[in-house]
Amino acid sequence: MTMQGMRVCWPERGKAILESFEVREPGSGEVLVRSEVTLISPGTERAFFLGLPNAQGRFPSYPGYSHVGRVLRAGAGVEGIPEGARVVSGGGHASCVTVRADRCVVAPEEGDPKHAVFHSLGAIALQGVRKSRVELGEAAATLGLGLVGSLALQLTRLQGALPAVGLDLDPGRRDLAVRCGADLALDPSGEAGLEAARAACGGSGPAVVIEATGFPEAVNVAFALAGNAGRVVLLASTRGVTETNFYQHIHKKGLIVHGAHNSARPARESSAAYWTLADDTRTVLRLLAAGRLQVEPYISEVFPAAEAARAYEVLGSWRKDLLGMVLDWR
């Protein structure tokens, strides 16, 4: 018997609808998962929804990569994922998804699925922080306090950064960062803002700077902020082209620059500073379960899945207070 589901579709740039589709039964090595909640990524999804630079997708498009649900059926050869188990995956915004079992991670039964749904953005932030190799007692500054930046800031603190400093133009985001454990959150505007950040990090600038804004101009701000022989992690996907003076900003200061796109990780085996997506996802889920990683304050809106079109209208409005947007499929 054919099973019908509902999914989010972008038929064209800047437009979202909810459409019916035929749910595919799981094949060998796959599982069929009934959705509980999915998380709209305000950075990546907005960029492709609006067609920003470096985000030119094709339409129609079916978005989403932060999914929590329960296994309905497992295909042949699937082991370790029983029917009824709660799993997280990179599934899209749909009432049911069919995904590869080796791309799923079993999530704890206890806890709120609206917290577990941050697994994907948490893993993205974590792989960037790992690449920074921040050590206990080193100063670390995170530039940009959207969702990924805020999670990265918390993770630098958990990894031993002292101080762990956040920088953002928006006072609401700065206040939220402090509530979630930042030692300090500053306005980076102008040279005075950078000097205040350097002073907070011991005077010469932080050992680690994580660029999480996605704005091309902010890359040079990150280079300028970092202390001599510092490490700069380009965590956000930059929407545009950056022009820089490599001698002045990088060569003369002895900076190390890490590209930290989520794809820049091993596929099968973790090693120091380079963990697989599955291993990072498990770590994020453990941190959430232990209460060490805070996400509840970052849930800005919860939309019933039937109101997905309205959710994307809100996303396209560039509201400054908008961070976590959850679609509830229950």
C-alpha cells in the first residue's frame, strides 16, 4: 500500500509550499523514519532560499538537514537501529524520510526532541572548534553569534578557552551569549571594538578566532583581531568574495587559517581534531543530555509543520532576533 507524506518544497526562489509526496519504502541498509521535529538552518537555508552569493541552488528544491524522528521500518541488513527508536539524521523537512541507516545516530529517549534537533548545527560548530585546537587557558573569540557561532562559543569554553569571548553587532545576541556561558560579549564595531576584544584577551589578541558571520568583510576582521601566531577558523560559509592583504594580515602575523566547512571531515574514522560526522553528532547529543550545551534559549519560534510556508516568510524577513526555527511534525 502506498504511503503519502507531506514535505517542504521550494518551487522557486523565495517561495515555500507544503506538498504531498509518495513515501519511499526503505531498501537494503535504509530506514523509514516518521518525523517528530526538524530545524530550519537560518544561515544555510536562508542563503539558498534567497539565492545569496555562493548559494545558487536549483529549483524545485527540498530543504532541510536537521531531523529527529522515530523509526517506522528498517530495510534488509540494518542492525543496531530497532523499530521505534528515536534517531537523528540529515533528513529533510518532511513528515517521513527514508535515509541510510549508517547516516543515522540513535538519540537518547529522555530529553526534548526540540533540543536533539540541534545535532546537525552542533556538529558543524564542533568540527570547527576541534580544528582550532584551542587549549586550556587560551583566549578564544567567536565573531558572529548566530546559531552556529553561539554553539561554537559554548564549545570553545567547554574545551578550555579562557576567556571565551563573543562578538556581535546585535545587543540581544550578545546578552543571550552571556546567559549561555560566554565570559564576555562585545560589539566589534570599529577599531575601538577590536581593541576592547584584544584587551579582554590579554592585550595582544586571542589565540583563536572563529569567524561565524558568513559576511566577506568579517574575514578580514577576524585576521585583524587574532594575536600573533594565532589560529583563525573560517566556520561560516562566506556569502561573497573577500579581498585581503595576505602579507599584512596573515604572513606577517604568522597566522594559521583553517577552512572548516562541514564536508572537511573524514568519512569513516576519527582522528585528533578531525572527527567523523557520526562521532561529532554523538558527542553533541551527550553534551545536550548532560546539560553542558545550551540550546533552549536559542529556540526563537516553533511552527506546526502545516505553517511551513509562513516559517520561510519569517526566515526571509532577516529578523535580528530570529535564531532557532523548529518545525513540529507531530
